[in-house]
Amino acid sequence: MSSHAAAIDHHHDHTTSTGIPNKKLLMWAFLASDCMFFGCLIATHLIYRLHPPPGAPDPRTIFSIELTSFSTFILLMSSLMMALAVNAIQKNNLKSMRWSLLTTIFFGAIFLGCQVYEFQHFVHEKGLTLTNSIFGSTFYTLTGTHGTHVAIGVFWLILMYVRSFQPKDTAADRGWFWRGLLHIAAVIGVVVTAMFAIIELTHALQAGEGFGGFLRHGFGWLIGFVVSVALSLQLARPRGPVDFGEANAIDVESMGLYWHFVDIVWIVIFTAVYLLEYI
């Protein structure tokens, strides 16, 4: 971290005897415990992989390495955008931070959409379920737990984005609370409709129907996406000074630590669960 960012932390947040801000120390403690949790799940999957029971499915006949590689690249790009958001708020560049957060949210939605599609494909097309094999149990538990972490991270990003619009004088702006809730709902609508639109587009492309097939099956999601985006842009219009800026850098940085951790864990999962099968 730069000396400028460290000054922000010490100026705006209480510090422990170690000199690390309390919020950051709490996040590091949580991530350390989460690291052990994921370590147990990954180790369990690898142990059963080395000793598969009779009749266990061959992962190479199930996986779509191209799709998973694409979603991995998207998640890595989201980590870059998260870093840009932290850098922007440390420089008090609120507009840049918001756009970086929105891009991170969008990339997170793409990753979740790819994962939901992958799960659907594995269950309905490949017959891999949570209960019909040890491989399915360990695979869905591990990747599903990570997907839940990504979903929590996306929701946290949405809350932070909407929080950046809170006016300085909330007493004078009595409609802020309900407008903030509507803004959260609108951004969630963008994420959900984008995610399912991506799923429908992937279905259409794999079925050879092209973009026309997507319009036939996913037109409703596309309309919902456009409406949600329009409402979000309307609610994001400037309404005066906001109670968010350089002083909140530690909050965005703590969120960034969580998001980077989720990305690093996925790199390990992608290597141990997917790539290892092709070596």
C-alpha cells in the first residue's frame, strides 16, 4: 500500500497496537479462517480424485474447459477493476470509483451466469448430480461454496456503490432511504437479468441457433436488463454533495481484499479441479 493510502487509514480509522486499522485486521482474520475452510474442501476433492470409487465419471467427458477458462479470465479482469476502484477512492475520484465498481459487478454477474449454466449443463446433459457420485458431491460443494462467496461479494459491491450516493444531509433529504432501497433493487435487477441473459445466450450459441435464438428465448431478460439499467441511471443522477469520499477508502479497500481473495481461491480451484484433469 502507498504511504498516501496508509495515511488515509490512520487518519480516518482507529488502529490497533500493530498499527493496522481495525477494519482491515478484521478482514484479514476472516480471510485467514476462510482460507482454511477452502483448503479443507480442495483437499477433500483431491483425495477422492486420487482414489475414485468404481464407476466414477471421467471429468474430461463432463467439463467444458473453454467455458470455464473464459469465466476465469472474466473473474481475473474483475480483480483488476476492483484494484482501480480502490485506487480511485484513495484519490477521492468518486466518479471513477463508481464506474470501476459497476464494471466489477458486471464481471461478477458474467462469472455467476457461466457457473449457473455450467451446473445446469452438468446436471441435465451429463447426469452429474450432488448425490449420484463422490465426484459430484465434492465438485458441487467446492465450486458452489465459491460461487456463493462471489454472489455475496457482488451484493456487497452493490451496497457500496449505492452507499456512495448517500447525501451529506440525510435529514433534509427524507426520501434517501427509500430511494436507496429502490437503487439497490434496480442494480440487483441489472445483475440478475444480465446473468440470465448470458445463460440464454450461451444456450443459443451452443445449440447453433445464434443471436436469433437468443432473441426468441431470452428477449424477456433483455427487456428486463434495459429497464433495470435505465432505472439505475435515473437514480444515479447527481443530487448534491454526498457523504462518501476519501475518508471511506478503508471500507472500499476491505471490500477489495475480500474480492481479491475470492479471485485467488478460484485460480486454485480452476487449477486443482479443472486443469489437473488434462495434465
